[in-house]
Amino acid sequence: MTDYFSQLSEDVRFQEGLNACINCGTCTAICPAAEVYDYDPRILTDMLQTRNNEMVEELLKSDMIWYCGECMSCKTRCPRNNVPGLLVIALRNLSQKTGFFTESEKGRQQLFLKRSIGEWILNYGYCVYAPHLHTSMFPELGDVWDWIDNHMDDVFTRVGAKLGKDGPGILRKIQSEDLDELKAIFDATGGTERYETIEKYSAKKAKEMGLNLDETHNNEYFLKIYNDNDKNHHEF
């Protein structure tokens, strides 16, 4: 059996995040995610503290590691300087690296994040790019956004924005040389490789589930992972 705990313990975030948890539950008491999700950072930390490889694999395949918002409130309160938020980041990293993220509902949604925020950053220089926000995918934006979407150039011009245009101003066009530099940073730091890994394991999972997956947003697998939301994730 692969020693996932040893791989996890090599991550500096794991090393910084775990310092003899005493199970006091202070992290859970202050955790915003624990308020709305069936999530308990104390339990997660305790599972890791056992050094049980099967438990680590269970976490890597679970929804639990995707509930945390990485706000690091836990860091400010723990009497032993544990940081469950850092442990979660280390777990997410290994889950993506091994492909285990595709075994959970929330983990599979990494493909959506990669193909939206991830690609918007590289293609446009923005993590949120207004021309690609449509109520067909984001219904919570409502009728007002539908109107803005249909009158986008006029609306952004009125507020002084330079949407997709050269020159100073918000949402201005990011020059190609700057985007090339951004891409080079992703290449050098492993971001590009991670994107490719997410695509690779997502394609494998789509095939396993018998769902179509292509490069667009309009395919069976992508729409399924985007729309799946088991109510059992929540406390209320």
C-alpha cells in the first residue's frame, strides 16, 4: 500500500500545521465552515495525528477537505499552534496529485474551478471575467445581471471601465507580454502541470462514470459536477 502519510508529511504546510493536537475543539468553535458544513477541523487534525495511512487515504478521497475556506481563523486560536487550514491545503495538494479528488463531489468540482477562474486568469489576467458570467451557469446573479450582460459595453463605459480595451482602467485588456509572463510563472511553479493533472484525472473519472467530457463547458461531466450538490453536506 502506498504510504500517503509519508508523502503528506513532506509538505511544509503539514509540518507547520500539526503540533500535538490536544483535541480541545477551539478550532471547530471558531471555524466559519463548521457553521454551515458537516465539518469539524478537530476531527480532521486528530485523524492525521494518528499517522494511520488508511485514514489519510480516506481524507484524500473525502468531501471533508474541500469544505475549508482557508481563512486561517484556526491559527489565531489554537493553544498548541496547530493550523488545520494548512493541513487542509496539504491534503488538497496530495489529493490533486494522486487523482483522489475525483472520488468526492466537492473534489470533482476542481475541474470547474480550473476551467473558469483558472483559465480566466491565464487568458485574460482576471480571476473573475465579466463577459463569461451568464445566468445560465450562475443563476444567483439574477435578472439584473441578465440586463447588464445584454448591455455590458454601455454599462461598463458609464462607470469608467475599459472592458477588454487598451489603456488604464478597471477590466482593461491585459497585454499579451504580461499574460505570457503570467503563463511562465505558472509553468515554473507547477501551476500548469497541476492544471494538466486535474484535466487528466477528470477525463479518467468521466470515462469511468460513462459521461462525455470535452474541452467546452457544455458536456455531461462538466455540467454534472457543476450542478451536483448533496444537501447532506450542510448542518442545517
